Amino acid sequence: MTQVVLACEGLSKRFGDRVAVAELSFTIAEGETYGLLGPNGAGKTTAISMIVGIMRPDAGVVRVDGVVHSVRNTAVKAVIGYVPQELGCYPELSARENLRFFARLYGLRGRSRVEEVLRVVGLEARADEPVSGFSGGMARRLNIGIGLLNHPRLLVLDEPTAGVDPQSRNAILDSVGRLAGEGVAVLYTTHYLEEAERLCDRVGILDEGRLRAEGTKEELTGLVGEPDLESVFLQLTGRELRD
Amino acid sequence: MGTILLKDLRQQTREGTVVLFGLVLPLVLAFVLGLALGDQPAGPGFDLTTRLAAGSSVFFLFFVVSGMTGLLRERHLGTLPRLLAAPVGDAAILGAKLVAGVLLGLLSMTALVLITTFLYGARWGPPLQVAALVSATVLAASGLSAAVAAFARTAEQAVNQQGALAVVLGLTGGALFPLPRTGWVEWVSLLAPHHWFLRGLEEGEPALPVAVLLGMALVTGAVAVARAGRTLRP
């Protein structure tokens, strides 16, 4: 039986009067890729911030491998790989220096893992150049590489392909697909529904902080009688513009 | 904490502002003021060279100890979420920022004491007394600077406010020229760490100045840590 790696149970978060996330519950098993989709302001990044231990939930629990996670639980943080939406790296440092710094934060000494990750994300040739000179695609690949350093049990990617060229996007999606094949549980948010169709075993559609529907692509299209994920998404979240 | 601290020290020294504000500008200011003031008396217990060296050093110290501003820079860069998601405690992140500022402040002041002694012939006084005053002043400056950064929204805002505070406290504390020790001027000057640092050196009795400076460091440091801790994780 496949083991559940991530279990969110009734996660809720408010900012003043605004409900950012309301009673969000879902699970991700070993080797499964779960896509969390939603329009702008749906609560995806807030949900992820609670899952990776950046933000305290007002209510609800996050469990990783059955252990309750919190902002202070460094043991659980050590098994989560996090790829934030913004480029979480230092522009004045080189790719190698960035990877070394974050590797040390995860207690990884030595250079072998850093060199391995540089190969995985295809940055060996530019490893000693400052990140400030990188293209958007290269910086995105480094951003993902940092999230892979600790051999995560759970990899959380928040819109990792935003603003990258098709080649880099393809390389990123291939890498994420390979990781799931190696047993890593992957939580993936994106605006690109074709990415979710290609990558995700199951999808949750989040809107105004609430999970509107969840299932495989076939289950979701069958549920609302639409032919593809984009039509399902628009049916569930509406067609009006979001800020 | 050590990993973040080393990275912060490397980043700040690479920027070059530490060398500029922590070494070059104080030496230039002390030299230029020395030329301008010529043989004017410096006040009791102090020769003019030493007073200018000490005043210039403590004036620019406030531009060096802005370690906590690094927290705002991390937020701007998008690296703060990554630090918060890593298996390190909040105390290690905050501590590294504070300690980086303190270390750079100590390094700058130590270098300035040595260089002005050998280059300008400044006579700072007994080494242990000077070390106690320098340490307490660096801590007070770090605390004040951190408190300002903790209430700022951006790194740019923090740097501007810290700069304004450094100039106001420097002037009221008598860092650039001595102020009359009478009336409201004296009362205002008591709020500036610069006043206590210079007074300790001038009178050769560092116990009270060190105690006051450490008190300032404790209060402002506690405010900074409490405020930064709350804003770190909404």
C-alpha cells in the first residue's frame, strides 16, 4: 500500500476579515504529483506557506509522514524541498555558492550533492557566475535545484515555470516527473493547465480559499461534464477576471 | 546560525559600504576636521586629535551596524521564505543578522582605534577601558539600528531612517563638535550613545557610560527582536 506523505487536515488562515484558506484538506502519497490549481488570490501560496512551515495556520494540521508539522519543527522541514514562487536565491552569489549555502542550512557538508544538483538542473557550465547575470530560465532552474538539495520526501513547487522559455519549462517538467518516479511526493501549483494535465496524477481546484473539487483529470471532467481541465477550471472558478 | 552569519558577513563586505563607512570616511573626516580646527582646544581630558578620531569613528559606526536590515533585504530578494522553510530556528536567523552587525561594528572600531593611534597619534586611553566602551557602544548602536529596521517596511526605508537617526544622534551627541553641557542641550545629548562613548573616553571613568550604553542596547535590542519575531511569521 502506498504511504501518505502529506496530509492537510482542515487548514484555515484569515488575514483580518479576509479568508485566505478555509478548511483545506487533501493528501499526497509517495510518488504522487498533486496539482493545486486556482486563479490569482485563490489561496495557493498561503496554503503552501502553511504546509512548508513558514506560516502558522489559524486552524488545522499538516502532517508529513504522519508527524505533525509546525513552524518550529526542524526535523520535518529537513525532509521538505521548497521551491518558492519568487526566485529564492542571492543574485550577487554564484549558482554554486547559492547551492552550498542552502546545502549547509540543511546540514549537508561536502560538495558532491551540490555538484550533482548542478548537473541535474544543467548549470555546471555557468556554476561560478553570479546569478544576477542569469536568464530567467537559468535562475528558475537554480531555484528548483535548491529545493532538490536535501533529497526531499515532499517537494513543494509554487509556480516554478512562471516566465520561463519552453526549453527550460520542458526541462523543469521532466525533472519533476523523474522525481515523482523516484517516490517523491510532489505538490505543484501552476497557472498553466497543460502542465497540470501532463504532470499531475490528481488535481485540486482552489478558489477563494476553498477546495472546489479534487480528483484525477478523468474524474474532474466526468464530474462537470467538460472535455478538458481548462473547461473544468473555468466552470468551477468562473470566467470573471481576478486581480 | 554560523552559516547565515558567514553568508551575511561575506555579502556585506562585498558590497563595500562597510569599508567606506567603517574605515575610509571616519579617517578622512577626522583628518579634514583636524586641518580645519587647527589648534583649537578640544575640551578637558582630551586632545583634539583623539577627540576627532573618536567622534568620527562613533559617528560612522551607525552606518556599519545595520545587520537587521538584512532581514528586509532577504524579504525583498525572496530568500526569506526559503530561510523560514529551512531547518533552522527563527532565533538563528535573527541572531545571525544581529551578530553580523555587531561583528562588523567591532571590527571597524578596532581598526579605527589602531589606525588613528599609529597614523594620527590619537591617545585613546587604557586599552581595557577603551575595549569596554567600544563594545558597549557597538551594542547600543546595533540595538538602535535594529529597532529602526524592525519597524521599517523595506530595506531602503530602513537605511534612510537609520541614516537620519545616525546624523541626529551624532550631532546631538557631540560626535562632530563638542556641545555646551548646560540646559536642554545637555539633556538631549544624554539620549545619544555618542555622548556616553565620548564622555567615557574623556573622563577616563567608563563604568557609568558602559552601564548606560548596555542599558540602551538591552532595551532597543529587546524591542527589535520582539517586533522582528512578530513580523517574521504572519
